[in-house]
Amino acid sequence: MKPKVAIFDFASCEGCELQIVNLEEAIIDVAKLVDIVEFREAMKESSDDYDIAIVEGSIARPIDEERLKKIRAKAKILIALGACAHLGGVQRLGNRFSPDENKKEVYHMARPEDISDGNPYFKEPRHRALDEVVKVDYTIPGCPINRVEFAKVLVALLTGKKPPIPDYPVCVECKKKENTCLYTVGGVCMGPVARGGCDAICPTYGGECEACRGYVSHPHEKAQMDVLAKYGLTAEEIMNRKTMFTSRYTEKKGGE
Amino acid sequence: MGKIHIDVEHLTRVEGHGNIVLNANSGKVENVQWQVPEAPRFFESFVRGRPWNELAHITSRICGICSIGHTLTSLKATEAAMGIETSEQTQLLRRLAIHGENTQSHILHVGYLIAPDLFRVGSVLPLIGTHPDAVLKVVKLHRLANEFSDLLCGRTTHPVSMAPGGFTWIPSEKDLRNMKMRWAEAVEVTNDVAEIVLANAGGLPSFSRETEYISLTSDDEYALYDGMIGSTDTGKHPVEGYLKITNEFVVPQSTAKYCKHARDSYMVGALARFNLNSRHLSPLAKHWAGKFHLKPINYNPFMNSVAQLVEFVHSVEDSIAIIDKLLAKGIDRRERPKVKPKAGRGVGAVDVPRGILFHDYTYDEKGICRKANCIIPTNQNHNNIQKDFEAFAPTLLDKPGKEIELNLEMLVRAYDPCISCSTHYLKVKLVH
Ligand code: SF4
Ligand code: SF4
Ligand code: SF4
């Protein structure tokens, strides 16, 4: 029997699911190893019977929490797909404000009763990662995920191996590509503390790394020390400078 | 005739979460409703306090399929706010990037999401067995469109080479020449795919309802990157006055905002662009529009998928022409944006795959965003979907429940909504 896989999404841009679609013909190979029983973005079928749940998106409201808990109860293995599921996504930046302030700013044209906590669609939205609500077995990081890595993780899981997610900084891959370091041109880059595995795609195209894959496991020890030293920086400093994807680590309870 | 209750929760094969609810009794529709329950993410609120060079990267995450469009609209808004000029090279490369997104998004929608409806199957997977040749052609075009986008943006989903003022990485002449060759070769496959769709277009319901169409419009070109706001009802309007067009409002069954302008509702997207701008289409695109009997103004929302196919052809031909222009001028790969942040407000508009998109930012003197408004195409369409439902559902009631459900789902899918959303779960209750 092939293991049954279901793919679910919560608050997200669905870009990570799109990377699965973008596997193109390789998805046909994946379909040989597993039975995809639910994938809302691409198919009509749905099922309550699955072994592996792959979940994209952050968890915002009580109705989302409930749904995630149901999925967790049915799945033997639950995989968090992408930065929204892993870290809470860029939308987590909204936690700097109260839910009421966010609602007022965006839905100022609404009747207050339509967007109050009495309406479950609008009840207490605060974006969190999956593992703040349920147990997560594996995480595929990135915004979006790297589709090659996705296929590798799935194959590893199916063959009983440990999924291969790197734990070294983005700088390692960036240096291998002989890119000009962005700190030499006045940039601010999270490369020294960000978890690699994306082939340093942002610095390679001249953009600053925002650590969309989160930090390496122990950023104070595993950071790229030579780069930090060269520009007179500490891991702590750069972790406080940029928070597009990493406010999970710096967020203060109850807003700022 | 008995009671019909249809509840298609979390519609499949749309980018996002939507529910359909239909209640009918004795041949009369009591209630038909389009609901969008996805969790609000509050982009316009949380970009406040973020610096000017983060805005495009953050708002790109509004939609994974339209991420190039959001990036470009965001860049244009920031550039308008700070008075930043862009070079002709930048503008041509950005026009190519839009074609990259239009081709990948349209072929994904028509080939992977609409085709299963025409063949009455649940996804593209069964078609791999029954129509392998056609599926492989679609896959080939989709892959090429993605590689084209990768070349221009560094990455198809969430671009990494674009910044306010220009590009931080620019493709080589060799790569562009190679891309042009591949598109030229792909014209034949494109024609084959269009033939297949044409042969099966009978599966598209013939339904029409008069409505207003809104898109960018221009005297010089098939407007996607630049132009004024055009309406089939009220003519041309300046982009800066977009709030007078969109008139957002909130309904309790939906976390997405709704819009209306001259009538109850309006439609944006490929069909709207076609209805306003078809005279500027490329020759082969015009040829295919003719084969499908698509003429402006066409009021059948199901023809949106056909308009997408026509636009796909246009994007291929226009990309080849733009690459020729770039190569004739020569590429300056070292050109880099230079920006000095300053205070101001700016509006950007781009017509992205699903329709006209607006970003509006206000910055302080340090370049920190203080106020933002983003009006996405799908939100502009919700109200039109609801009005179509109200007109379409009563014509379906004598069909079997499964067919009613499929027809309503197909109607939503025709709009290619990207309501970023979850599981799907579907209840049909027929009471006699
Ligand atoms: S992680 Fe990024 S690409 Fe993936 S769903 Fe979230 S916003 Fe989209
Ligand atoms: S800091 Fe950034 S640009 Fe510099 S080497 Fe590390 S990843 Fe590359
Ligand atoms: S370079 Fe940084 S921001 Fe870019 S994909 Fe890699 S981890 Fe994410």
C-alpha cells in the first residue's frame, strides 16, 4: 500500500503549494511513491483518510486552530510546509499591533458588528506557526520552499531516512558562488545567521537575505563568524536589524 | 421538484478559500451565496512601520501566483511616492516579466485547472493517462513560462532581482536570445494546445450577464504595465483616482472586501482586458480570438479562460518583439538602481493575470511606510461572482445535484480567483 498524502493550506499565499505543482513531470514520479488524496489547489477529490499531512500557512483564528487539531489527530506524520507554517509568515508582523487595530486599519469601511469577534471569520486573528498549536514532525523551510528539497524530504521520509535539512548559514552557499558580499556595498544581510539550503538565491541576485528559512539551530554558535568579524557585527545585532520573517524570535508578548 | 441544498465548502482548484452555498425549494432559488472565509492577513496594516525597500518583498507574499505582479505594482507605487525614474531597459525587462507571469499563470489555469472540467474529471492527474500528449504539451509551456520568469526575476514565485528603481541582477544577451528562440519554437505547441481547447470548448456553459468591465487601457498597446483605468461603462480615468472606481465594502460572509463602480458589480481580468483592448492584440492572438468567436464586448464569464488563452498567445508574440528591441539596443548588465528615500504618497497600477491591481503607499521622510492600501483583482471580482450566481443558479435547477454543483464551481473557477485559503469539503443535499 502506498502511503496516503493530503496537502492542506491555512493563511498563506499558496506559493509553497505552487512549488509542488511546479515539479511538473516530477510530480508524476512523486505520484508513483504516494497516493495524493487531497490537494485543494490542484484537485477536486478530498479525503479524511491519510497518513501524511503536509500543511501550508499560519494559524490565525480559533476556527483555524480547530481545523489544524483535527488534521493532526488523523495524520501519522505532519509536515510544516514553508515559512508561514514554520515561522508564522510575513503576516506575523501584524502581531506588532492588536487584532482590533489591524481590523480597524484594513476594514475601516465595515460595519463594526460585521467584523467583531462575534463573527468567527473575524475572531481574534493572530498569526502563529503550526508548532505553537500542535506537534509538528518535520519542517520544510523557505518562502517559498525549494521544490528540489521538498522532493528529497518526501523520498527520505518514505525510505525511513532522516529528512536532509541543512543546518549551516546561507553565507556558506553564498561564498561557494563567489558572490560579492552585500556588506561591502552597504547592505544588511541575514546570511550569517540564516539557515542555508536555498543556494543563497537572494544575495546571488543582488538582494539581501531576510532569513526566510529561519535561523541556524544555534545562531550564536553556528553563525558565519568570519563574515561577522570582518564587518564588526555580532549575531545578536543582525538578528535585531531585520525581522521580515523572523519576528517569531523577537516578538514581544501582547504587542510592542 | 424538491429542496436543494448545496454547500461546496472550500472550493477546489482555485487559489484560495471560497465556499458556495445554494438553497432552492420547489424550483426557486431561496439563497445563493459566495463566501470567502480565509483568515485575514492584514497586509495594509502590518506594512506600516516597515522601510521602503522591504515593501515589494512583503507584498509579493499577498499571492504566490501573482507575486511578480504584486512586486511590480509595489515598486511602481514606491517609485511614484518618491519620484524615482526608471530606465527604458528597466521598463522593457519589467514588461517581459509581466508576460512571464501571464504565460505561466494562464497556462496553469487553462491547462491544469479548467481542462479537467471540460473533460469532467477531478484533476489533471487522470488526464495524464487518457490524454498524455496534450498534458505533456501543457507541461512544456508551463515549464518554459516558469523558466522565462526565473530568468527575469531570479525566481518565479517571489522575485529576488527587482528593487525600487530597477534591477539588482540583469540577464545576459545570450540568455535572452536563447529565450527568444525557445518561445519562437513554442508557437507551434501553443497552437496545438489552442486547437485542443477549441475542440472541447463546447463544455463551457453558454451563460451571459451584462456587467461593467474594468482594466488598464492605453492608446499605444495592449495595456498591462502602464495606462489609465478604463471602464466599458464610463471611459477613462486616472490611476490616482482609483478609490472612486473600487468603492470597497464589507459583507459579513466574507473576509475579502467587495467592490462596485457604475453598476451592482464589475469584472476584471483577461476578459475585461480583452473587452477594452482587443484592438492592440498581436496578430496570432487576434487569429485565435476569431477562431473562438470571441468579440468585444463578450458578457460570458466562462469565456475568461478563452481570453486567457488568447492573451497567452499575445504574450508569447510580444515577448519575442520586446527581446528583439532589447537586443537591438544592447543590454547594460551593470545598471543598478539609485534611490534616495523621501516622503510622499504614490499609487501604482498593473494589470496582472487576474486583473487590475492597485497599491497605494504613503512614506515619511525616512522612507518608512505610514499608510498602505492594496486592492487585489480577486476582491474586485467577488461581487460580480455573487451577481452571476444569482442569475445563473435559477437556470440550473432542473439539472441533477452534481451538475448544479459542477456548474457553480466552474463559474467561480472561470474567474481564476486567488483568494489565498484550505481543505475542501462538499455537501449536496437533495430533498424530494
Ligand atoms: S511560505 Fe511564503 S511562499 Fe509559502 S505560502 Fe507562505 S508566503 Fe507563500
Ligand atoms: S552576508 Fe550575505 S552577501 Fe555576505 S556572504 Fe553572507 S550571505 Fe553572502
Ligand atoms: S537567501 Fe535568505 S531570504 Fe533568500 S531564500 Fe535564502 S534564506 Fe531565504
